[in-house]
Amino acid sequence: MSNTKSAIRGVRRVYKQTSVNKIRRGKYKSIIKEIGLLIAAKKKKEAIKLLPKFNSQLMKIAKVGVIKKQTASRKISRLTKKINKL
């Protein structure tokens, strides 16, 4: 266990931040799953409606650092291609 007060505070802060990041990652994964199901069901209109929400969610997560910006851009690009292909 940590010895100094600042180290104890640091551990507490990291614990809180980890739980927040888990929530963010969960939202990100759920929206990816939702769009994936729409693409599998070939529901283009619904997928297009969900795309701006998906972009926003991914960029928020990338801004905070849960995933890298390049990863977010790549996922957005690939999903947009799939939706346009329908």
C-alpha cells in the first residue's frame, strides 16, 4: 500500500477514473453493437439516423483518451462505408 498522502489520493483518483472509463467504454461498445445489428438486418435508414450519435460518442471517448483518435476515426470510416454499401 502507498505510504504518502499524495500517493493515497492518487490511488483513489485512479480508481474513480477507471470506473468512469469503464462506463464510457461500455457506452461505446453498446452503440457499436447496436449499429452492427442494424447493418446485419440491412436497415439502412435506422443506421444512418444512429450514425451522428455514434460519431459523437466515439469522438468524446477519443478526446478523453479511452481510445486513440486514429482508432475512433478508423471505426467511423469503416462503419460509414458499410452503411453506404447497403
